[in-house]
Amino acid sequence: MKRLLGRWLPLVALTMVSAHGGATPGFAQQNEALLRDLQREHGLDEAQIERIREIFRRSGVIGQGNPAISRHPLTPEQCQAARAAAGRADDEAGFARLCGAPGMAPLYDPQTQRPDDARACIDQYEFPDIACAYPVVWVRAREAAQICEAMGKRLCDAHEWEGACEGRLADPDYRFDLAKGAPASDAIRRMREAHNRSHAADERWSYGAQYERGVCATGSQKTPGCLGGGWNACGSNTYPTGAFPRCRSPLGVYDLNGNAAEHMNLPLDPSQMASRGSAELGYTEMKGSWFIFDTYRAHEDWCRWRAPFWHGTRVLDTTSHANYHLGFRCCKTLPAR
């Protein structure tokens, strides 16, 4: 597939954006088509899809990027062809049975457990969790949590994303003791440093033990003149989800490296863990690399690496961060068996 990238042409922009930053009806139509696909692929009822539609409406920018300037390097049809040529590697029917939902993969430790032992599942693809759809971006962490809830899911805790990436769900290791009595930014710094030190000797990426270029969706380019990240300046030049079959973790999860970065929940206390039923949630953590990492490797992106408190807020803060390459995926707690 890498040899073909130079021959693939960008998509043609279909709409224009007004001077004040709002999208024209063409953007709304693009989102409505996305929501129809979401409802069909995930079996959502009218109440669920209307809740998600309202979240999109209130935002005004949530979607697959500004279509007036976004230049996607692959089309969905080219993604489907690449996946077909690589062959199917996932037990999708088995995953759906275990997870009670399509497009999800069970989270467990293959060294000591079977898939049936999983107590949670994670989306195989970045939201909308549909293979060969462009990821949804310009979404705040609060909005991501609300969309996951409307889907009957929840935002993932950081350790769940890390386990999906490495191919082994480990016990949570948030070092809550380092957070006690400290301001959030200091607590996150202390916890991050301790966590990263403890995992530095076993760095892994979703596709293997060594960093590689060209394996994941990291060969796109920023829009010329994209500096501060504005809607009218920065296209979401992402790839269709799952377009790189080798960019798949041992648990069957795609694009954990490359394509969109992803919102996750970072708890500073056990009461903030989504995986333990918290509706309060903790602080924002951005996971994974993004679509230009082959040319601009801005930070580490191995599976268990935790980022600095970039644009940090509480997850449910109304001003949590959004930008042109930041999306999300959901997790789901399974009922006890």
C-alpha cells in the first residue's frame, strides 16, 4: 500500500465556510449523511441518534473536518480495496457477541485470560467506529463523553486505551497517592512521570516493538498556512479509519497510532474512573499520534506513554479542548457473567 500513496489524489472540497466560522448547509448535509451511517451501522434508535444530532448541532463544528479545505489522502473506496487485499484478520462476529455491539474488541490479557474473560470492550475504529469512514474531529472531551453515553457506551480510561494498544489490558496504575493534596496540573505531572519511567523499558506500538514509518496513517500533510489550528485554516486531512491493515493492535484495534489523536479520561482518584462506573470523570488525556507523524513527530507515541497536561481541563468542562486532528473512541463496560 505504501507504494500507491503517491498516486492517490485528494478528495475535492464540496462546501465553503462563512467568514464567522460557521459551516454552510453542505457541512450540515455531510454530517447528516454521517449520522445516517452511524444509525444504520450501530443499530441506534431514533432517540439515540437525535441525542447525538443535537450534540453536533450545539457544537457547529463537530464532524469530519471543514470540507472546504480538508484534503483526505485516501478515499473510502481505496480504504476498502486496501483492506480487502490484506484479508480479514478479525473475528467480528465473535467480537460482537462478546461486546454486545458491532465494531468493538474485548479488552483482556491474553497471557492469563481468554476473550470471554473481558469485562470491557473498546471501539475498533476511531468514532464513528465504522471501517473506512473519516474520523470525527473538532469534538471536545465533554462532547465525546456525551456521544459515547448516547451510544450506550462511555469514554475510555487511559489505561484501557493503553492496554488496547499494547495488546494486553493491565491493572490500572495511576499512582493516586501522588495526586493527594496537589493541584491537578502538579498531580498529573507527578503521576505521568512515575508512569512513563515505569514503562520506558518496554516501549511498544500497536503494530510491534519498534517504531516504523508508513505502517499507520501518518503520511498526510497539514494545510498550508495552518498554524494556530483554526477551522478556516486547518483541514482535517485524515485517512479513512482502518485504511492501514498493519496498524492494528494484537487485540484487533486500529489507528491507535496515527490518524486522529484521541480524547481519554485520566482519573486522579478511583471515584473518577469511567471503568468503575464514574459519571464524574477526571481530566483530559490526549492519546496516540496523528496524521502527519511521518514528517513531524511532535512527541512520543508508544502505547503506554502519557502526555503532558496539554490544553488540560476536566473532561466535563464546557471549554475542554477541540481541534482539527483530535477525535475519540468509546469503551463499554460489560455486565458480569
